[in-house]
Amino acid sequence: MGQTIVLIHGAFAGPWCLDTYKGFFEARGWTVHAPALRYHDGDPKAERPPAFADTSIMDYTKDIAAFVRDLDEAPVLLGHAVGGLVAQQVAAMGLASGVVLINPNSAWGMLPETDDERAVARSFMEQGPFWKAPVHVAFDLIAPFAFNKLDEATQHAVFDRLGPESGRVMFEMFFWMFDDHRAVAVDFDKVTCPVLVVSGEEDRAVRHAVGQEIAQKYGAKGSFHLAKGHAHYLFMEPGWEQIAGFCADWLEERV
């Protein structure tokens, strides 16, 4: 099988957040690429160009697809959160040999069902027309929802490296029913490679039932793994090595 994997980070973050997985897969002989989503490289505190506010998930997918097409072989795509949506959309273009989704965000048509999910969406609504500008996430919001299995010192260290996110991307993710472009839609039938979904049991940002539902949409191609004792940033949490090992073993068996 091919030994190339592309790591796709999530919103507000950058390739650095998946450094543990990068080192892990390289140690197992994989060629690892970790591109930054558009406007997510460099200093997280630096001012973004005006175009960032109107950047779409569709732009992220276009960029990653172009990156993958330049590789010598169809890689495995490993995406976290919104990076999981991007990974699936690129895979639907026939550009992946396998897909691993870590706490993937909901695709088009999947409604929020918990108070936690509604609280995150409500926090953006309270900012006014957030879709017209870059948005920042507050520590008091992300810490209990996404950093809840990290110690306090690590929470602050990770938060200090987060940058802004496109307001349009947040709109597309949380208010997809109003998005005429259907930016978070995934054509599940066009993904022909094996798909593994890993969801943290204690993730409050993306409930693990979302991951289970996504895996079910792939039928025999899909596998679901519940990461007990883990939350949203499970690749930084104590015990991350076990989850990385599970993903690598699955890939070596299925892809």
C-alpha cells in the first residue's frame, strides 16, 4: 500500500496541532505532509487579509485537493474536525486511498441535538453578523468544550497558539441550512476508499454520535471507534499514542 498520509488540521488551529501524529507516523515509516489551511500558517496573532473573512470551506477543499494532486500517489487523508469535512470532500473526488476522521464536524443535514452543540452555535449568534469578519474563540468557551481533557497549563499553551477563523466558515458549519452553496455537503457515495471515524467519548464540541452517524453513512466502507476517556483534542491528550496506534494499525490492515 501507499505510505503517504496528509494531516488536515481544524478551525482556528494550524499544522502544529497534529505534530504528535506527524512524528508518530514518520516513526512508522510513513511520508507525512501537514499543509496549512488557507490563511492558517504563520503568526496566529498576525492580522489576516480582508479576503479571509469570506473564505469558505470550499476554498479549503480546493486547496487540499490541489496539494494532493501534486503528490506521487493517492494518500491517506487524516482530518480533524472541519479538516474531517475537507478530507471527505477531497476523497469524494477520488483522490484518497483511505480516510481517517478525528472528531469530524457534522455534514450537511445533521442537526444539533445536544445543549452543548446549541450553546456553541449560540455563542456565534451573540457576536452579531459574525459571517462578515474573522472570528476569535474565547478561552472560556473552548476550554470546557474542546480542551476538557487537557491540564490547565496545556489548555493555555494551546489557546495561545490559536488564531482567528473565517466567519464564513463558522456560518457554513453551524448554520448550513441557510447556506445556498452547501459548503459542508459530503457526497458519501463518491467516497470509495475505506473510512475510519474516531470520536472522543468526552468531546463536548462535537458529540461522538456525529462520528458514529458519519461512519454509518459509508456502509461497509466505514468503521467507527469510540475513544473512551478522550475529548476533542485527543491527539494532544494523555494516551494519544494508543489512538494513533489504533489508526495506523487500521490503515495497515484496511488500505
